[in-house]
Amino acid sequence: KLEYHWTNTDYANIVIGFRVAYSLGQTLFGRFMDRIGTRRGLTLTVAFYSVVSVLTSLARGFYSFATIRFLLGAGEAGNWPAATKAVSEWFPKRERGLATALFDSGSSVGGAIAAWFILWIYFRWGWRLAFAIPGTLGFLWLIVWRWLYHPPQSHPRISEAEREMILVDSLELNALETKRETLGWRVLLQLPQTWGAIIAKG
């Protein structure tokens, strides 16, 4: 902000652009994850926003910075739909509330810890590396993700008994889904449950 002499309005517009992209992205990434799967979907989104984070370090002014931050918001929007889908794939219904709470609170704790880490980078090497280094860490995270995460149906490191326990609810859900059509956006927005979830989250 000081380097480019941005006003508070300039900074606010950058933040708003990020939030708009993030909000719109979440409405699209749920379908995206359903179509291509959690493992592949989160791989693509994390790779995308890791590249964008590194590119932020190359920004040369307001418009380039605002554009890159908009793209970052769009990419990061895939995290929550993917995490929620992973919970539904891996946890029986009776355990999904706790699993969702853990990943949600974990993101808050991680954000608090990351703030100190990024501040340390900033004061030691400047703001550009404060974007480039976290972006690079995203690629290291992807290696772990690709190694550890597989759908329960094909995971190579779980027993058949554990696989069966995990898949019981999924098989029931699949049986129900074959009997009904996928709801479109217009139908979803007419449901009070949809607006209840939106208001509760907002």
C-alpha cells in the first residue's frame, strides 16, 4: 500500500474484489467437485491458486495486484466445497458434524499461525516473498495430498472392514440419488433450507 501510494479506497476495492470472487467461486466449485472428484478437483484448485499467489509477488501496480487477488479469491473458493465433500466421502453420518467442525476450526487456527509466519517473512525479506513463499508451500502440500488422499473405494491403505464401514452411508445415499433428479440453481434458491443456510453462514 505504501510502496504504490494506494488510498484506503484502493485497498478496499482490492479486498472487495477478492471477496466477490471467493463468494461467486464457492457457488460453482460444489458442482465442479461433484463432477471431477475431490482428489482431482482440489489438486487443480490448489495448484491454480498457488501459482496465483506466487504471481502476486510480480504485481507492479493497482490493476495487476487487484486482478491477481481476484483470481486468488476465485481459486481459494474451492477449498470449502472440497473439504465438505471429503468429509461426506470419508465419515459416516454420525461423525460428520465433528469432522466438519475440525476442518473449519483448523483453518482458523492455521490462518492465525500463518499470519505470524507471513509477518516474519515480510519484515525479513519484503512483501513480495511474503506471497511467493506461501505459494510455493502450496505445491509441497499437493505432494502430501496426492500421496495420502484417495476415495475410500480405492484407497490402498485401509482394511476392507474399515472401507465397508465408511461406505455404508455412501451406498445408501447413492441409492437415493438414483431415484431423484439433480436440483438446479433456480429450484435450490426457492427452498427455505437454502436461505436458512445462507443466512446462518453470513
